[in-house]
Amino acid sequence: MERLQEQYNKQIAPALKQKFGFSNVMQVPKILKVVVNVGVGKVKEDKKKVDQIAEEIKKITGQAPVKTKARKSISGFKVRENQIVGITCTLRGYKMYSFLDKVINVGLPRVRDFQGVSKDAFDGRGNYHLGLKEQLVFPEVSSESLDNIFGMEVSIVTNAGKDEPARELLKQMGFPFKK
């Protein structure tokens, strides 16, 4: 069992149950999934570079990503129907906790001039969205074999329903929120 998952089961869930006065253990907020999303942007025409981005996401997350295609053509963005516009990877279970542990303890501390993550990135339903400007913060990515630098969005989906229980859940998991 992953270290973060074990910590949630033994320490965080009972503490949240007591703090918010939940009568049932099923009311305690938990993380359902983590979605990692990358927009390919300017390299969408180069299939080789899109495949390299997908391979790096696979190294970082430990799971094969899915290439997302445009549903319709938009001439203003120079996008055609069925053209690859993004790469996404949905993590659940063991891989989700492993990736979160890596983001909290390895990725975020390696961000240049890191002051903490924003408390305001919740969407009103208890889901948290975090943007990383470059993939170099992860140890799996070597800077020597790097052709292009890309950013990624990490969406943490919870069943909390409200922001406050979800914020407390992530805080107890070790997310470094700004003061």
C-alpha cells in the first residue's frame, strides 16, 4: 500500500471525521481521481514531438496517456477536426496516491521560487486544480534528452462537495498552501 494512502486511512480520515463531525465514515472526503492534462499547442503538427510528450507523461505518471482530438475545426486556432490537441491521463487507486506523493514531496519543492500553492484554486465543489509550468520538476525527466518543455495541469477530484473539507484533506496530506 502506498505511503500516502496508508496515512489517509490511519490518520487523516479519522481526524477529518472528528473535525467536521461526520457521523458516518462514508461522509469523510477522499480523493477519487487525479487527471493530468497537457495541451500540445504549437507542436500539434509534429507527430514525433506529440509522441515524445506522451512518452514523458507515461514516465511521470506510470500509466499510458490518451491523446485527445479536436471535435470540430476552428480556423482561428488553426485546428482541424480529429487533430490531436492534448494528452490526458486519469489516475486512480495506487498510481494516483503514488503520483500525488511524488508531486507533494518531489515535484513542488523543485519548482523555482516556490512560495506554496494557492488556496483559491478550488472550483466550489471540492476539486483542486494545480498548474505546473514545466515537466522538469519530476526526476523521471532528464534534461539532456529534452526537445521541448511543456506545462501540465493536475486536477484532483474529491467527493467532498464543498471546498473547506477538501482543503483540509489536502492540507493534512501535505500540500504546501500559501500562508
